[in-house]
Amino acid sequence: MSTHSHSHHIDSWGKWFPITIVILAAGMILSYLVITSLPAVSLPVPSVNDPNILQGSAADAARLTALAEFFAAKEAAGIQRGKTADAARYTAMAMFYASK
């Protein structure tokens, strides 16, 4: 069992750690200088009454309403189909037992 590789890792870590910190710090300072030297850009903030936003909200509301109506109709149709199938089954059973 050798401790040579263990101490070698510590020496290597001790040598590269300060270099890594210096490179990271230089990168952060450089990016800060580049960002602060760029001209300020003001983005337009849309108001609540912006027609585009209102149209989008109305479209979303219409889409969600249509989806809700679709699923409600689909469920109702499924229930109705189930009732129709039950009625047919009970009628067939009644006819079967009546013929016995």
C-alpha cells in the first residue's frame, strides 16, 4: 500500500487550485466589464390593456371553454351510450327469460 499517489494528488490539487481561482476571477471581472460597457436596452413593458394581450387572453379563454365543452359532451355521450347498452342488455335478458 503506497501513500505516494495520495500525496501526489494533494500536491497537484494545491498547485492547480489557486490557478483555477485566478482564471475564474479574471473571467468574472472581464464579463462584468463587458456587460457594464454595453448600452442600456429598455424593453417595452406591455400594459394590462394591451390589445395583443387581451386578444391572447380571449383566445385562451375560448380554447379552454371549447375543451371543457368537448370533454363534458364526450363524457355525457359515454354515459348515454352506457345507458343505451344497459337498456339493450336488459331488454335482451328479459326477452330471453320470457321465451323460456
